[in-house]
Amino acid sequence: MRDGVCTKGFPKDFNLYTVSTFNGYPHYRRLDNGRVVVIKGNQVDNRWVVPYNPWLSKKYQAHNNVEACMSNMSVKCLYKYICKGHDCANVVINESVHHDEINTYLDCRFVSAPEALWQIYEYSISDMSHTIICLQVHLPGNQIVYFKEGEEKVAINRAAQRDTHLTAWFKLNAENFEARRYSYIEIPYHFVFDGKNCKWKVRQRGSDMVIVRMYKVNLSSEVFFLRLLLLHVKGALSYENLRTLNGAVFNTFREACYQLGLLQDDIEWRNTLTEAVATGFPKQIRQLFSIILTLCQPDDPLHLWNTFKDYMVEDYIHRSMPVLLAEQVALCQIESIINQSGKTLADYNLPTLDQFLDSIPENDDKDVQVFIDEANRVRPLLNDNQRNVADAILAALNEEPNNENKHSRLFFMDGPAGCGKTFTYNYLITETRIRHIRTATAAWTGIAATLLKNECTLHGLFKLPVPILKNSTCNVIPNSIHGEFLRQVSLFLLDEASMIPKHALSAIDKLLQDICNNNFPFGGKVILMGGDFRQILPVVKRGRPAEVVESCFKCFEHWQYVQRFSLTENMRVQIGEEKFSQVLLKLGSGTLPVKPKDPLRGCIEIPEQCFVNDNESIVEKIFGGTEEADYANCAILTPTNVDSLAINEEVLDCLPGDTKIYLSSDSIETDDHNEIYNFPVEF
């Protein structure tokens, strides 16, 4: 038992049938026949019976737990020990003698039954499945030459006339246009090196049984940068061609690596911002620049600011604002974003704000008018339920927190997908900006956060730890910049509340009480949470239904004080999809009929219109015939990463144009600097 819960998952669920699961425990049949036995004062039925083997229980006169192994993955380690050398056992022989007792220790070999069988049938102990190919890496004329003493000149002349893996690759690219699709390290999967003729030939078979590596080189030498280029450049024709980018030939391989963004400098962030300014608005560019500052740690933030500041202030310049003032207002906006990460402009060596900027309001008169126009446009579109939510929140914001209303500042907005929860959030954000009330929005998942203005996750806003435990606390210092930011917020809008674990809310509650220096729930802040309990609840690793429910928001200590609103009108359903919308609503509410013969207690009949024919690809069904501009409105949902990768590859093959790959920048975090050398750059 742990925290009053059985660690083995008992009691199990009742089942009509035994169901086998791959690489997991079987779900045995457990009939709900009403039979109950009282053992030590506890009522026990079929859910509490441990799977057992009667014959073994009788033989050993003991309790035993025996369950079927549904895959060799569960037991294969037991049979692999014979490949690791024999097991040893120390045997003590005690022999009685006239004067003393002699202890003799013999090193004996223990042969298990599986190993005895393996040896009798002369099965192989080891085997080689893949071919390991090590590719040579060398500077021009610096290949390794092996020779016998006294035959140095002959060996050098012979080496000068023979191609290495690398030089043969250059020639292959010059002769075979198809080979130019691959980098040096990819070539062995498609071609075989003929050692006799020193050339690459097309591979006929076995491409999936090859492991390719390049020899390790000194990190401080020029050959290291050559090796780095060979990992990424495709179809090079010569050493000089490797050092050529956009028609410019660089003097060294190191310079070429810098230009390709393969070394740690700011070229990647310059390229990112260059792409952004082509399509993004100034506000979006400022947000992107702030993200680069806080998450990407550029080497020279000031140079990035000076290079792209003209694009970040365009909207202010168009309002006839002086250039200097426009730049400082833009910096003010950037600082408000990076403050949420506990950073200031000074931390990045950016220009500090002049003192008079403190008197500049967050939104000038034109901005406020924009928000007023937006609110006037949106408010008539609210239905009655949404308007009730908005009115309740705005009324709570007009009251100062006190002992009488401290429990009436928590709200929950329930509604299925499409009922306008996000629409209501964004309306409230607009209204609070008009009233100069600071609002912070966050969602439990990143995807949901992107739908909100001022998008942010709860982990980012409150610095929640990972994982979140019962006694977890937020990593925010009350007197820090971020602590001051949270202190000034009057309204928190938290989306996907049905997924938020109660321990996360407890940590947030303690944080806000701490920074606001009062013991009101959430420090007296107005909290509006929204979600749909028909959807996914908090994720509990291997948790049973009762554990999942126990971890959710409804078991939070302040749930009894929460004022609840329900949105029922689906604003997003399209004409012709009303029936399917009702099916989803019934599914979430648990009122959809289940299959009559249901081995897993809850299987439903999938509507026929959701099926894809066996000879039809789901990618073609969703993306086929779709205009390129509408691709962003199409999506295929899948619960596993393996399926999502395969589907994404198929989708990319359908899209027009060339695929552009953005490489990640990975680094090794270690206190031992020498340990970095144990990791090749390709990993």
C-alpha cells in the first residue's frame, strides 16, 4: 500500500471476458456474480482475487501470483544470460576430520536448463546482424597511408593514385546525379564501396542492415569542421565545393560551417528573424525576438536588436511616433515579455528605458480606441451564457478582495468544444485592457495556449516544476521581477482546467498567497478557469480511473467555493454536422450506447462516415484535393508519436514544393568539460 492505495492496482475492474494486451498484463475475466467473502473484516469479491495457478499452490503449499506473458519482451532477459558468460556459484564443502573442519571453496560453473538446451543443439551464442562501415575523413592530400619500412615512396605513390571513401564520393557526385541527393554519411545506405577499384557502386540489397560512422577527429582541428560539413552538405563535388555557399567560396571549412549555422553563433537567429520579417507583423516580430532572448541565449542580442529594430517599430512609426520614442516603446513591450522569465533588458545588454517612459501608458489613446471598437463588435455576438460569465467576472474585478467575498472570486466555465470558451476569454482580455486591468492568460497545454491572446502555459506563467508532486512549489521569488508581475495581475484566465492536477493548483494557490501577502484563496485574485470534463483528465502514470479522478480539479480544496457556469450552445458546428456534434456530446457525457458484446466495458460503435476504406489513405482523405491555402485548417489526430511521424511524412510527400528541414541545436549539460568529448557532434 502507498498513500492508502494498492500499488498492484487492486481491486481490478469486473470483466466479462479475458482480454490479452500486447507487452502488458492480461485483463482476466472477473464476473460480477454478487459473491462476497469477508476476510479480516473486509468484503472481498472477484475484483480482489490475485491470478494464481492451483497446481502450483498445491505443490508448494503457498500463495502464488501467476499471469500469462503476452510477449517475449517480458521474459527474454531471462534467456539472454547465456550469452553473457556462464554463471558462477561458490560451493562450500565441509568435511569432518580428527583435528579441524576444512572449508574448501570451489569455483563451479552453473548451467541452467535453457543454456543446456542451447548447447546440446549447438545453437550459436553470438551473431552479426549489421555491417559497420567506417568512413574516412581527411583534408586534401592528408589521407592515412600504411607502409612497410623502406617502402615509403612506393606507398605514397600508390595512395596518390587511389581514391579514398571521401574522394570517391566527390567523383560519384560528379558522375551520378542521383547520388547528389545524399550526404557523405548517407551514401553507404544506397551505394557500396568497391575496395578493389576504389569507387562507389549502386547497392543492390541490405540497405537496412548497415550502420555508418565517421572516424572521430580532434575538435580543435580544421578536419573537425570538414567532418561537420560532411554530415550536412549533400552532393559535394570537391573540397572547394564543400566550402562554397550561395556562390561564395570560403577560405576554411570553419568559415563555411559558420555560414551554414552549424556552429554556435547568432546566424541561426538572424536567419529566423529574416524569415519572420518577410511575413510577420511588428508585434509578432517583437514577440519572436523576446522568445529568442529568453530561450535561445544569443551571443550578441544588441547586434540582433540593431539589425532588426526597424521592423519591430514599423507600427509605431506609422502612427507618426518619433523614431527614438518608437524604439523605446518597442523595448518596453519586449521587456514586459522577458520580465515573465525573470529577465530585464540589462541582462541582454540592450538599451535601458529612459525614465520618462514610466509615464507612458501601456496602450496609447489609439490602442484603447482599437480595444473599444473590438469590444463593441464582439459583445453583441456573445450568447446569454457567455454574457453571464463576462458580467460576473467584470463585477468581481470591481470589488476589492475582503473577508466577505474572498470565496466568491473563483469561477469555472464548463462547455464542450466549440461552445465559445476561448471566444469569451478573448473578449474579457479586450475589456480589461480598456479598463487598464492587468490580465494573465494560460492553458495547461501549448496547443490550447496558442488560441489565447498573450499565449502562455501554466508551467511558463507560474514556473511549475516537473513533475508536480503533493508538496511542489512554484519557482518564483516574491520580490523578483516575475513575482512583481504576478502581483500586479488582477485576473487570471486558465484554460483546459479539466487537465490541471489539483497539486498544480495547490502550488499556484500557495504562490499567489505568498506574493500577495494574504491568506485568501489564490491571494484574492479573480480566477476564471474553463474546461470540459468530457475530455481528457489529468495524466496519471499507470493510474486507475479512481486515481485519475482523485487528481483532478474537482478534488481541489477550494472547489466547493467555485461559481460554475455552463456553455451549451455550439457556435462552431457547421451546417450538416449537427448530428455528429451530438454524437460527440453523448460520447463525452457517457450516454452513447456501447456494443452489446463489450470485452473492455465501454467500446462504442464508430459512425460509418468516420471510416476510411482499406484501399484509401487517410492522408488522401483529409488533404487530397485541398487547396494549399487551406492546409492549415486540416489536421489528423493520433494518440502516439510513432503514428504521428509516419503520417507527417506522408503529408509532406503530398505537399507541393521542397521540404525545408530546420536543425535543432543540442548541447551536453555536464560539470565535467572533458565529458563533452565523449559525444560525437552527430548525436
